[in-house]
Amino acid sequence: LVQLAEMPERPAPDWVSDPPASLGEDTPIVIRSGPHARILDCERVLNDQLQRAVRDYVDENIAHGKGQPISIPRSALRDLVVVGEHVETRRHSFGDMHEIYQRLSFGREAHEQLWKAARHSVVRQRLRKTSVGLVALLLAVGTVHGYLRVDQATAGRYRRRLGWSAATLGGLLVTGMALLMTLW
């Protein structure tokens, strides 16, 4: 692979080659796309790296957000944490290669927005688990009620069979709800 010549562009900012150190509450990070033939491919890689960088920041700095899905749209996330961008285009014998650098900064405003998003995620998860638990409780009460109604209607003739089927149904219900709560 022969590099023909670099296209004359504006010079790269200092933070591209020498990432800045932490400044008080501000946590700067530089991410790069790597060389790609299309800008679209660079942006796709950068979006993934941005999500990963935000995930790492939340896991390290927001206690209740560790492992929680953060639901902030990518465009809002970019506006929140991307403070600088630099695009390099290099001409090679096989075509132009593009590389994009982005400087991310997790300042006070970004931290607060990510904290709120993590908090909303925790609340949603707790509401979901509570609703699953209430549905399980309602199904269990419905099963017991149905068992008692059938037992009363048959004057106790099928009590043993009904007891086994109610116990089996209750066990399946508890197992299903436990799996649903752990996997969801």
C-alpha cells in the first residue's frame, strides 16, 4: 500500500495527537473511527464507540446506573458530550481513506443528564418487576379461587386430583414468573 500524498486540510487540533488530561470535574476522552473508505462507515463506528464510552462512564461514575440501559437518542447524546470533531482524508493509490476523531467531554451537564437517564432506567425496571409480581399474585389467587370453586361444585369428590393440578399449575406459575423477573 502506497500513500500518495495527504490532501491539504486544516491542521489537526492538539487533542487529536495528544489527548488532554482530566480538568477538575471534566473528563475528556478522544475516540476515533479508524480509516474507512466512506464517511458513513466512520460515523457508524464512531456511534458504537460513543455508546461504549458513555456506557463505561456511567458504569464508573453513576452508582445506580451500572449495567442499566441508558435511553438517550444518539443525536442528543452527541450534542451532550461531543465537544470537538476532526476529519482527516488521506489519498492512497487505492482511493481516499477517511478518519474521524471526536473529543468527548463529560462535564457537569452531561453527568446530570446521564444520571437522570440512569435513574429513569432503574425506575422503569422496578416498575416492570413490580407489575410482573402483581400479575403473578393475581394468577395465583385466581388459581386458588378456581380450585375452591370446582371443589365446591363437585362436593369434594375430586379434591385430590384438583389439589395436584392446582399445585402443578402454581409451581409452573412461580417458576415462569421467577424466570421472567430475572431475565427481563
